[in-house]
Amino acid sequence: MSTEKEIDTPEARAALEAMDIQIAEAGTTLLQAAQTAGAAEVLRLLKEEEAPAWYQDELGWTAMHYAAEREDSDMVKALLANGGVWNAVDNQGYCSADIALSLNATKIYKLIQSHAVRSELLLSFLSSKGRTSASDSNLILKDGEEDTVAGNTDNFLKSKLTYEKDADGRERVVDEEGNGVMMGWEEGIMRASVDRLTEGLLEGRKEDEGLRILNVGFGLGIVDTMFQNLTPKPLLHTVIEPHPSVLAHMEETGWTEKERPNLMVLKGKWQDWVEKEEIYKEGGYDVIYFDTFSEGYSELKDFFQHLPNLLAGPESRFSFFHGLGATNATFHDVYTSLSELHLQEVGIGSVKWTDVLIEDEVREEVWNGIRRKYWTLPLYRLPIAQMDL
């Protein structure tokens, strides 16, 4: 058996250096062709010379970036079919579809976006069959690196959270690494979400005929406060919350079953409760909202599988905080399409999206003192999903 010492020889290092030079030369030639030649020459280099479609120049641009800039659909197709990386970002954080979007090149953007969704669906299918892992997805499924508080649920649950206010007096919850877990600027999104989730469901209901509501993830309690203020009040308001700091804050601020008789707090991760009888008290739910931290799209998709059992009927509604890929317009768009398709797979046939404007000052000023932005886009895409009739 070869050892690391045997592999790390002058001959081996020389061979690796020669390979690096060969890759750089082939990659540079491909980038030049993408800028000055046509799709046929790019395809020839990919096929005959095995040029690396993923190769990036000093700006971080790949051949896909240059093809998008030239609005050359044939070149884009050739690259995508031969190893082109749709989500490779340049030094400014832009992928090739972002370049197309900036040029209003709709045809090119749709071409790349459609390929991205197909790729993600295939990877999701392979993951479900055990042939790959969720982490193999082209998209970044976790909000952060797996060994950080933001990127690992177990690390997050062990961390200490701090409730504080920003310079403008908005409340926020921050983890021990300085990441914003939930922030007061989201109130407008929560208001729009509650309005859409309950629209048309409250009319004609008597005081003892309130909605049955499930919220996964308490955070600052913004959405739960709005649910509690509905008229009539919820018949049942279930909150699933796993974090000790949040649970302590709930106790301190009156979010207990003793002080709110219609409240049921399930302490733990949603995975701990979703198949237990306690969650089905009073039957299924009229409204379900999902907003967790340190979980990515793979966990959200897993929650989708339980919706047919959790929702009370065809008039019941589901929504989630759509912060997926929310620092890149293309990634956000791909996640939007992907989540709708995965909801349809479990029988949630009606998914409607509402655009909510995010004010510029909210997108910039609120991040002072926060380690990592989790939102930079001008619009929030609010999902409302219902079962097939």
C-alpha cells in the first residue's frame, strides 16, 4: 500500500506541477476562445483538448461568465453540457446567470437557471436513493460552514444566544459568533406572511372557532405575537423551539402555557416532535409557518414530507421564511423554483409567490455589528402553499 511519504516525492511533485501548468494553459485558451471565438471553437476545445470548463481567470470569471456576457446561447449550452459550472462565482460574488441578469439577457438567464434547477433535482433524487449526500448539491445548502454555529444544528443548540437591540432600537438575536439568528427588520416580512396565511380564513368565525396554528422556530416571537393578536384568537397555537436560550427568553416574557391557555410549547427540534401524537392535538393545523436557524434546504425539504399529515385540509396553508440563497439573486431564484417543485412532489399543488419590498436602509444599516449578512436582495419572495384539491 502506498504511503503519503512515498507519494510525496520530487518526481510526484514535478508531475503535479506539470499537470497544473497543462490545466492552466488549456483553461486560459478556453477563456480566450470564450471571449473572441465562437461556440464551435469552444466546443472543440472542450471535447478534443479536454479544456477545463471550470477554470477561472484573475477576476474569477469562467468561460460561462464570458459566454453570458456575449449573450451566446450556443456557447452557454456547449459549456453546460461539458462541465460548465453554473454557480461558480467571481471575485465579486457573481455567477454567470447574474451577468446575464445585469444585461437583461433573459434568454441566457433562463437557460442557466433551468439547467441549475434540473441539476439540483437530479442531485436531490440521487441523495434520496443514497447515491450521494445532500452536501454534494451545487447550491450551498447550509447557511455557514458545518463546524460553525450557523452551519451546524448541534453547535447552534450548545451556543449562547443574546437578545439585544441595534443602533436603531430594533430587537435582534445574535449567537456567540456574532451571527444574526433573527432580526427585527424581518417584521415587515412576518406581517405580510401572517396576512397572506390567514387571508379569508377568519371571516365569520366565532370567538371559540379560532385557527389552529403551528410555528416552527420562535426567535424573537414576531410572527407568534402576530398570530396571538388575530381575531378571533387561535384555538391552538403550537410552537416548536429547541434552543435553551430562546426557551428561557420565552419564560421570561410570558410565553408560557400557564399565561397563554391556547399555547402549546414543544421543547426540542421539530424532528423530535413531528411524528408524535402531541403535535396533533385538536387534529391538523390550519396554518403552518417554518423558520429555523442553522438548518439548510435539505432539512426544509424533509419537513415538506410531513405537510400532508400536519395540514388539516385543502384550505390549510403553509409558508416558510424564504431566506434561501438570499445573498445572490440567481441562487435565490433557483431555490424558489426548487422548493415549489419539491412541494408539488408531496401533494402541495398550489404555491403562490408574493414579492415584498425590502427597503435599502434595512438591507444595509441593520448589519452593523453582525458577522455575516444573510440578506442582500431588494425583494423577498413570500410563499403560500396549499394542498391539492
